[in-house]
Amino acid sequence: MYINDDLARIPPIAQLVVIGNGMAAMRTVEELLKHEGGKRYRITVFGAEPHVNYNRIMLSSVLAGDKQLDEIVINPREWYEENGIRLITGDEVTAIDRDARTVTSANGICVPYDRLLIATGSKPLAPRIPGLELPGVCAFRDIADVDKMLAAARTHRHAVVIGGGLLGLEAAWGLRQRGMSVALVHLMPTLMERQLDAAAGQLLQRDLDRRGIAFFTEGQTKEITGVDHAESVLLEDGREIPADLVVLAIGIRPRIELAVAAGLEINRGIVVGDDMRTSDPLIFAVGECVEHRGQVFGLVAPIWDQAKVCGARLAGDQAAIFASKALSTSLKITGVEVFSAGALMAADESDEEIMLRDESSGVYKKIVLRDGRLVGVVLYGHVVDGQWYLKLMRDKEDVSALRERLVFGKAFAEAESGGAQAVDYEAMRDDTQICGCNGVCKGDIVKAIRTLKLTTLSEVRAHTKASASCGQCTGQVEEILAYAAGVDAKATKKTVCDCTEADHDEVRAAIRTQQLKSMDAVRAALAWKKPEGCHKCRPALNYYLLCEWPGEYQDDASSRFVNERLHANIQKDGTYSVVPRMWGGLTTPAELHAIADVAEKFKIPTVKVTGGQRIDLLGVKKEDLPAVWSDLGQAGLVSGHAYAKGLRTVKTCVGKEWCRFGTQDSTGLGVKLEKMCWGSWTPHKVKFAVSGCPRNCAEASIKDLGVICIDAGYDLLVGGNGGVDVRVTDLLVRVSTEDEVLQYAGAFMQLYREEAHYMERSAPWIARVGIDYVKRRLVEDAEGREQLCQRFLYSQTFARVDPWHERASGVAAEAFQPLPELAGALA
Amino acid sequence: MSAHDWKNIGPLESIPRSGSRRLCLRQAGRPIAVFRTRDDEVFALIDECPHKRGPLSEGLVSGKTVTCPLHNWGIALDSGEAVAPDEGRAGPIPLRVVDGNIHVYLPEPAVEAIA
Ligand code: SRM
Ligand SMILES: Cc1cc2nc3c(=O)[nH]c(=O)nc-3n(C[C@H](O)[C@H](O)[C@H](O)COP(=O)(O)OP(=O)(O)OC[C@H]3O[C@@H](n4cnc5c(N)ncnc54)[C@H](O)[C@@H]3O)c2cc1C
Ligand code: SF4
Ligand code: FES
């Protein structure tokens, strides 16, 4: 159990106690604190889970490996502290005494309340079958469940998920992503039958089947077998599925035991009115534990509305009213697009269904019309219009005029009736909802962007919460950002940073033409707003000066990111990684001995082969770095610059020397390239590769510079990129000798160094200037190429120094040591 | 504030301009960073970013702000507050410069040397 009791105490005016530290509860508290009236509460929160408030929705992404646990925290402990909220986690409230107005926890903590908020969420349902108690059986509701699943995925092979709804499918997909063989048992003939009609359910099953999930539909589970651990799942029809892990996801039920014991009015959930009050006016309830006008809830969108109303009511607003709206569902499985809302099919003959089905592209759409109004929509494969349909439904708009075109989507429907082709954000009404989870409308986003001058997605998320929950609307939010910020002409000019009005090209031109040789001179010449610049412009200016004045400009360590300052990569725990260079991927027994010795001597916890054909020593303490480098240096190993905006690796394949297909000495050429280019500073990192034949085992076609050897010589490829936005290289030229390769490589490096923007990899640079421009400079202009290469080689005479060797012999030694205490006490 | 609660950690020059160093002393088990700005102002903070405890002492110092090396949060050196819209605070630690030497306020028994 954890209590943050060291808070500066605020004078208690009214005590608000919150039971449950989940999504509904903390959103309500956030809403409450927005009101002036929120300040009159001293708030205590009990959470049964040992964690702070996190985004439960994203557990699916954590399971699938798309997010880390620490990325889904909504409010860190500091938030509770700053808002004066007493937080008690890992302790469950076990009783509410309405006469005494107190709640009591399992650990015996008793807290009085003036107002109570119940937000206990729901419990996973379990089928009535033998074997539920076996280790290896779990639900999918909280972090503890995900931990269990991840542990199982590391050591076991077979998973069975019971339940083919949203949760079950996301669990199955996550476990599949984690490398398990996954079977899914579902009672009904088609998946997600409550959100999808049979046709869409079948498409979904087909797609997931192709992704390796085995389906057992119409499967009634009889028993989970096993002696001291789950071993298999037995179905009524006799089928048996091996299972080391069984995940139950057949549904949820409001968690109401406390409220029942306290004598509150209960039906399926805790009954609340439009004001979110329970039958006891001092007690409010929100979230999945409540029942409002006969309805219970399982998605966050209506819960956010409840939180808003409840927060306002607690703050003294007498008017706030909760009304539930039409809801939509989508599935968070990468590459599977599903959207549904409202009726799944015609209820009777007067209803109309319109369908569109394109088998080959896997698109299915269906809309249901009643009295000229849209009452239901199911989309599969192409869901961008989902929120638009939802809005038509909510507004009960008369769509008779659009009837014929409606199913083809917004652009088409509106184009034919005179609207625009693409999404027209100017014309879009301000109250059109963009983010379904957080109920954020177009107008809110545009307003935030314009008044707060937001320019990035993360800023928009921070200020509006749009796209901050399940992330499905990210694309649209980005488009709105482009639309709304684009109006401001200045915002579209990519200035180096907020310190200046100048863009990268202007800065570089000024450095060259006005012979500016220090950062202060650049900032003075271009009227920088901050005398010292910021963390964005300083590294950029430092690089531009270094590139322009080789041998003259003194590098400024304080303007470099820690990795480039300490010549090692900082890790999330504050230790460092050390990657020695292995020229062209070649190594020797002696080097391997040295690496092994260092790893043992300094107790380096992880030794890993990198994706760049060399060895990474991870978890080195900062103080040990110089000694580690010194030992490595004795064996001839130098820095691999795995941290630098400079040349990283040159990957090679074995080539002609050994491979039966090799056409040239790809390994040898790789070594020559690396020896020529190492140590250079570039706008962003640079990676090369040389493959010995077009089979391309060194993956040269996604490198900044790739060489593919052929019988007749060498194809030079440029501007490739793995990483976030994969880009395949463009062919620059075919040459016939190694010397030509080296000259082109030098010239290419220099052109990139002189003309790309800081932090721009060669791929976006070439995408920006065009491969034809690069060809003009490098291929068509032989003299220019020669000069570029000469400039590169000149600058390399200052750059090819091993920073590790320097530091191992004492350069900047104090940077690696903590500051000592000197004289002790001050007299 | 008794006198021996002020620890002398040496001359201003031992910290690089627009830079920082971590102390060998800790406060209640948490590391401490001392920063020096370009204008020779000095500040001390708990060396843990309010985001995910990144070592602020390894960040880039511009003006009176340090940028955390892990995910680029900006932290004000004087108050320890994160720059909006990020929220959080790295605890500030009182500090003064006497005869060119930096003294930080670390009352016993909160102080312990790194083992
Ligand atoms: C160690 C390594 C992973 C591994 O264990 O294999 C790695 C580790 C990191 N990569 Fe990488 N990348 C590694 C190979 C790659 C590759 C594969 C390759 O080079 O063939 C790629 C895709 C190819 C490419 O770059 O085009 C790759 C694409 C990225 C990206 C995305 C770049 C992009 O343009 O989209 C980043 C982010 C960035 O640089 O901003 C990144 C960033 C990182 C950082 C530096 C993250 C960070 O900022 O701390 C990681 C540092 C870890 C460390 O301390 O060592 N890493 N990274 C690999 C080191 C190779 C080496 O020997 O130097
Ligand atoms: C894996 C997964 C994926 C999901 N995906 C989506 C999605 O894509 N879109 C969507 O809209 N919704 C999704 N949901 C549903 C969404 O997460 C829930 O609707 C939402 O979390 C409900 O909020 P809540 O506060 O009512 O309940 P919870 O978030 O469950 O919070 C209740 C908290 O109260 C605590 N508690 C219970 N009893 C006590 C007690 N007596 N004392 C102290 N604490 C107690 C519980 O431990 C829990 O932490 C998903 C849910 C899961 C599990
Ligand atoms: S090593 Fe690269 S891919 Fe792996 S987690 Fe780090 S940045 Fe991501
Ligand atoms: S830890 Fe400092 S920004 Fe993330």
C-alpha cells in the first residue's frame, strides 16, 4: 500500500472521498478541479490497484508491444501531490457507512466524507466451468493481467482466448504479436456480433485468420484442464485445444458489491439520475459501475460525458445534465479497420439497408435508414467516414437527398451535391466530433490551435485531449492542424526554432556569405530572440559552423546532446551503451576477446549484436566509460559513433570472397568506405551498406548510401531509410570501379552535409530537393563532384579522431565524475 | 538552518558553463545536480526529471532552462517546474556561493554519500 501523506495540507472545507482510481474517477476529479467550486474539497482517492491512474484502453497496445506501461500513465503521482489529493493505492474500500458518513478500507483506514464518489468500474465475467482457478488462467482488465500474459508469452507457446468481442480479439492479437500461437473460442457463429453484422464479422475473421489466429466459433467451453497449471481448453463438442495461457474475455459486469451492501438503489448497475447522483444525494457514481436510464456502459466516450456532469455537479453547478448519445465502436488492431454505430440491420420491413461490398479490396459498408434518417452503420476496411456517419445519426439529419450516394462516403456524397472532394475542414461544422473517446469537436481543436498557437500533434493532444485516448483519430487531428495552422503563414515557414524568424537555409547562407564564425555572431547577425538560443537551435548552429569552417570552428560541447558529448548512448536508466566500430562488419578473435574481457571486468549486464552488424555493450556506468574505452582501445577498437549525427555503420555481405553469387568484393569495399567516412559530422545520422549481388543481403536499398555490386560494376543508390517512414533508395548512377564509388560517396556526403537541414536524414532531404537535383550535382557535373569530394576529404582530416582514445587519455575527465564534497561544513 | 547543513562542493569553475554536474552527495537517496548558466548563475535540483526520472544533469542548459536528455522536457532551473504544457517539478535545493565556492543546503540526516 502507498499513501502520499507528506502533502502540504490545505484547510479541509469539505471532504470528497473517491472509491476507485480508474479512468472515470480521475476524469471526474480533473473536471471538478477545473471549476472554482472544486477548490473547496479536500480529496481522498482509494485505488485497489497499486498503480496511479492509467489509460486502461491502451492495455491492448501494451500487450501488442506498441506501447510501454509507463507511456499509458494518465496522471503521475506528482499530479496528485500538486493538486493536494491524498492518494491511497493498493488498498480497497470494503465498507461505506452512510449513517456515520465514512468509508473503511481493507487496511483499516477510515475516512469521513461529505460527498462520496463511487467509480469502481466493472469486473470481468467468468463462465461457470471447472478449471478457472488454475494458474495460467486470467482475465484482461488491468495491468496485473497484462503482466501475467506477457510473462506467459515469454516462456510458453499456446494461448487460448475465450470470447470473440472487442477485448478478446485485442487480447488474441496482442498475444499473437508476442509470438504465441493463439486460438480464439467464441460462442456465437460470427465475431463481435453485437457490434458487427454477420458479413463484417466474417471479413474480420478471415483477416485475422490470415494473421495466424485460429478460430473456434460456435464453441462452448466445457472445462479448462490441467493438474497444477492450465494445459488445455475442452469444448462441449469434444474438441480440445492445448493451452498454457487461457484469457477470459466473455464480458464485464458492473462492480456493485459495495453499493449493494450500503443499501443504494441497484439494478444491473448502481442507479444514477441525470445528475449522476445515486439514490443517496451525497453519493455520486460514474463509469462502468453505473446504470443510467436502464443503460450500462463499456466505452469511455459516454463516461467522459458523465465525468463532466459529475464534476460540475460536485462543484455546485445545479444545471449539468447527462444524456447518453449514440456510440460507436472501433477495434485497435493495427491494419484492421472496423467501425460500427447504432443498428446493425433493418429491424423491420420499413427499414432500409444499403450495402457496398468490394471483396477484392476487403471493403464492406452498410448503412441502415429509417424514415429518411440514418440509424446504423457498419464499416469494414475503410472507416475514415465513421465519425461523419455518427454525426448524421446523432443529429437525426434528414438524409433522403443523399440516399443514393450515402454509402460511398462523405467525399462522394457531398461532391455530388456540390461539396468538396477531400475533407473540407473550412466547411465542416464546428460541432463535428473528431475524437470519439474524448468528445472533442473540430471547433475545439481549431480554437486551441489558433489561440494557443499550437503547431504539433503532441501540443494539440496536451491541450485538447483529442487523439489522446485510443489514437484512432490521429490522422484527422493532423489534417486539422495543417488546416488551422496553415492559415497562419508564419507557422508554415519552418524556422530553425522559436528563437528566430530565419529558416535553416537562411542561417546557412548567412554563415557563408557574412563569414560568421561563432554562434554568438550568428545570433547577433540574425537578431535571435534569446541571446543564448535553445536546445533546438544550438546543436543546429554548432553543426552548421562545424561544417562550414572545418579546422577553424571550435566544437561547443555544451551545445551537444548528451550522447554526442559523452560519446556513448544514454539509456533509460541513466547508464550508457558502448558500441565499438567493426569495420564493414568484420571482426577478429582478438577484438572479441577484448570485448568479452571488458564486459566481465566491468560487470556489463547486456552484450548484444546490433541491427548494424556490431556489438553493443549495454548498461555501462558513466564513471566506467573512460576505463572501458581504454581497455577496448588497447585492442585497437575505436568508437562506432552509434550516438552521433555522423557515419554510423557500413553493413556489408560476404561478397565474392565466399559467396557463390558474389560479383565483387563487397566486404572490402565496405571497409574502404567506412575508413574514408568515419568520424564525420553530418546533419543527421548516415548509414551505408554494400551488397555483393542484387540479392542484396546487406539491405543496401534502405540506406542513406547503398552499393549493389553487379558483374559490370556497382549501382549506387541514395536516400534510403528504414525507421519510421521507410523509403527505398533512388538509383543515382552505375559505375565500374571502386575508385568511382569512393569519389561519389565522398561527394554525396559533402552535398548532404552542406545542403540538408540539421536533423534531416538523406531520405527526406532527397524527397525535398528531388533526385534529379542530386543527379545534376553529382552525375552531370563531374567537376563539381570532384570538388565536393575534395572538400569532404579536407574536412575529414580534422574529423577522423577517435573520441574514446582522447577521453581514455584524460580529455574532459571531470565530465565523467560526480562533484565531491570539499570542506564539509561551512564555518 | 544550521551551518553544517551547508555543504561546500567546491569552486564555481568546477562546473562547466551552460552545463551541469551531479554531486556525490544525495538527498534522501535521490541524486542532485548543480547547474551553471552562461551568466554564471548556479542552481541545484534533484537530478530526476519529473517525467521519467531522466538525469537532468546530462541535459542541455540554455538560459535558465535545462532540457532533459531522455524526452526533451524543459525544466526551469530556478523553480524546478516543467515548462508548460508539461507538468511536474524537480525539487529545487537551496544553494549559495561564498568566496567563489558553491554551498548546497543538505541537512543531515537527509544527506548520504553515494555508496
Ligand atoms: C542499438 C540499435 C538497436 C539494436 O540493438 O540493434 C539501435 C538503437 C537505437 N536506435 Fe536505431 N538502432 C540500431 C539500428 C537501427 C536500424 C538498422 C540499421 O541501421 O540497419 C534502423 C533503421 C535504419 C535507418 O536508420 O534508416 C534504426 C532506426 C532508428 C531510428 C529511426 C530513424 C528514422 O530516420 O526514422 C531512430 C530515431 C532517430 O534517430 O531519431 C533510432 C534511434 C535509436 C536510438 C539511438 C534511440 C535513442 O535515441 O536512444 C537507440 C540507441 C540505443 C543505444 O543506446 O545503443 N534508430 N536503428 C542499432 C544500432 C546499430 C549500430 O550498430 O549502430
Ligand atoms: C483491454 C481493454 C481495452 C479497452 N479498449 C477500449 C476502447 O478502445 N475504447 C473504449 O472506449 N473503451 C475501451 N475499454 C473500456 C474502458 O477502459 C472502460 O470503459 C473504462 O476504463 C471504465 O472506467 P471506470 O473508471 O468505470 O473503470 P476502471 O477504469 O476499471 O476503474 C475502476 C477502478 O476502481 C478500482 N476499484 C474497484 N473497486 C474498488 C474498491 N472497492 N476500492 C478501491 N478501488 C476499487 C479498480 O481496481 C479500478 O482500478 C477497454 C478496456 C479494456 C480492459
Ligand atoms: S533500439 Fe531502436 S527499435 Fe529498439 S526500442 Fe530503441 S529506438 Fe526502438
Ligand atoms: S525523463 Fe525527462 S523528459 Fe522523459
